[in-house]
Amino acid sequence: MQPASSGTRSLTLLQINDIHGYMEPHPCLFWEGGGLAHRTGGGLARVAHVLDGVRRSAEGAVITLDSGDSIHGTYPAVHTRGEALVEPLNLLGLDAWTGHWDFAWGIDRLREIAGRLGHPFLACNCYLSGSDTHAFPPTLLIERGGVRVGIVGIAATIVDKTMPEHFGEGLRFTLGNEELPGHIAELRGAGRADVVVVLSHLGFPQDVKLAGEVPGIDVILSGHTHNRIDAPFVVGGTAIIQSGCHGDFVGRLDLRIDDGRMRVVNHRLIPVDDTVPDHPAVRAAVERAMSPHRPTLAEVVGQTATDLNRGTFLESTMDNLLLAAIAETAGTGIAFSNGWRYGAPVPRGPIRLNDLWNMIPGNPPVSVVDLSGQEMREMIEENLERSVSADPYRQMGGYLKRSLGLRQCIKLENPKGGRLQELFALGQAVEPDRLYRVAFVTAQGVPAGLGQHRRNLDTSAIDSLLSYCQGRSRVVADLRGDTIVV
């Protein structure tokens, strides 16, 4: 198959991923030799300045892609069901996107938002239920600067598997690995693509496996797992990059095509920090989106003596606060929540209402259920498999499920079903047949079908956090070390 043309041409790929509705600068977490540090990062007006600067200076064609989780994750995003992001995203000059949390309001709303954006939503692995009909276009062919680029989108495969049921209603999702060879052949053949890019929201481990089993992929722009990848991860002839989260970085990958052969010339993870000025038009669009909500979200609702973040795998200080709040609301000693990755950190000091919405933007009700000891063990084992499975395709969670009132000893290297070595509840060994009343938020905290007497309380997660924070001069949510790797 012949490429579009011969000779030497240049192509620059720009990537954002997992912005989670963050439109303004915010604290970012960095690990340093002395521990954690906070720096200000992100902001779509700054992202736009970076993108425009590269477009002006790049040697050849520039294509800008978004690996998804774009329109959900902050109060303005959720309150407007994605509407707040439409104008700012349109001003970024993106060429395509895919997604995951973007399905939060169902396919009809996602199609409505996607139809108002100037770049298509691609998903070769998303079908209408009971059919082989794609819910969205699977591919896109762009010719720019003499380079033909074939793009295949892969949305998060977990939308209909681990997310709340309404996310995937009327849809079915595959991994996309079986469909990819056909799409690549079509793009290389009839499309005469010089370069094939997979725009993915599977996650970095999954994309590494994908690259190893599907030939013909030049680049994977990966999302979902919030990795800050400083250099392309190369599998065979495929270069894989991922560029953090929340708009804190822009990924830049410079390619050279020499007589149909592609090679990576340069990669840079560009910080979007205080040294980057705002793009005026995007700044104005963000202000229009944020101004109706700013007075409410700026309210100080408490103080924290702990740096709150979700930057650690076994447990996190942010979720320790959430768990303490919902347990107090429900009057239980045990609580569960999902191991979400999103949520900007909150440095020690004031807690604003905006911070609470960033922690749990869906604001679900606090729920209670009676779980048997055996159900708790099986739930934890299943979550361990979905978090650290030896098969990346079985990794369908975020970080480990968060818990309060439990002590667990785990062996991460063990096979499925054999990782949980010891489990204690409220200081005592868990008894398989005993019922334990637990608090939780969302079916990601305690999956549907488990337990007895499951019910929602009249208190939402945000109200629970408000009550907890306002009832104390300052909150303390330090890491407890209750999950022990042995």
C-alpha cells in the first residue's frame, strides 16, 4: 500500500486527556524528594495558549486530540450536564475526542454535546445494544500539511461494566482490539494514511497490551489512568504517550515521515503552569461559564489540617475525609467509596464548597446496606482483581476501593481470588456469616446486588461533607495505613 506521497514530511500530535471539566487553574500534586508539593496548574485559557504556540512554531502539520473525560468532574460541568465546556472546548481547535465519564447523562445527551462541538467523538468499540451499529463514528481521516493521518477512537470499555447503569443504557462496549485491524487496513488502504493514531481511553496498561497484539498502530494517545509520561513508551513500532490530567499538561509528539516510514523525533510533556499566559478569547469564554457559579463555590466551609488528595493507590487523604463524613451521617463504623482518580488536591488551610464538588461531583445520596463478612471479602477480592490484575484488560477500576473501619492485609502478586490474606472490621476478625452495616456512596462503592436492606438516606454526599467540615474547627484525614501490602 502506498502512502499519500513520498519524501520527508513532519507531523506534530498534541494531546490533552482527562481534563474532567476543569476550566480554571487549580492546585496540582507533585512528588519531590522531601514529600509532596503543590503547584498551580491547568486552566483552559492557558492550555489554548500552549496549543496555539505549538501550531505557530511547528515545522509541519499539527493535529490536536483529546483522549476524553472532558465534560464531567466539576460543579459547572455537572450542573449544566456538560454545557459549560462547549464554548471553551470549541475554542481549543481540537480535531477529535473520545470518552468515559462523558457518558454520564446517557447517549442522547452525549450526542447532543458532541454535535455542538467542532470535532467528532470517535469510538470504534461503542455499539447500540443488540446490534453491530456504531453509536459514534469509529474513525477519522485528516489530511493536513501533506500528511494523511488515520485516527481510530476507543472509548472506555468499562462504561457498561463498572459504571452506574444509566451511563451505558442502550449501548454495549468492547475492548476494540478485535475491530482495530479492520479499521487500520481500511485507513492504510483506501484511506492511504501515512500515520495511524489510536485515540484511546482504555488506560495505559491496556494500551500497552493493545500495542503488542495489534500491528500497524503508529501512535496511541492514551487516557484514563492519569499518567504523566515523560518519554514515549514504545512497544514494537508503536509509541504511547499520556499527559496527566485536569489540563495540567499538554503532550507534544513530533514525528517525521520518510518515504512512508514514521519515526519519533521528539516528545515533551509541557507543563501548563503560572509561566503560561492566558489565551484572551478562551479566558473570556471560561469566565462566562464560571461567573454564575463563582460566588457559591468560593464559600469557605471548613479548614483542613491535612493535605487532601487522591494521589496514592492504597488509600487517600481526600477519600478518608469523604468516608469519615458519610460514616458519621449514617452512624456506622464501616464505610466504602470508589477509588476515583479525579479531583484536584486541597492544600492544608481553607476548604471551599468548590473543593467538595470536585471530590464527588455527582453528589449521590449517602447509602447504607448490611453486608455479610463473606460478601465483603468477595467484594474486596474482586476490586483487587480489577485494580491490579496481571491481565491489563481485566483492570477495570481506579485505585483500590476506599474503606473506613477495616484493616486488610493483601498480597498484590497473588492470582485472582488469593490476594486478601487477612480482614478485620472494627478491630475484630471478619466473620463470614455475620452482617455488618456499612455506609457507602454509589454502586461503585458497594455494587448493586450485594447485601440486604440497601437504602438511600435523605442526605447527599455534599451535605454530609458540609456537616462534617462545619462541625469541626479543622478536619484531620491523614493516611491510616489500614491497607497493608504483605
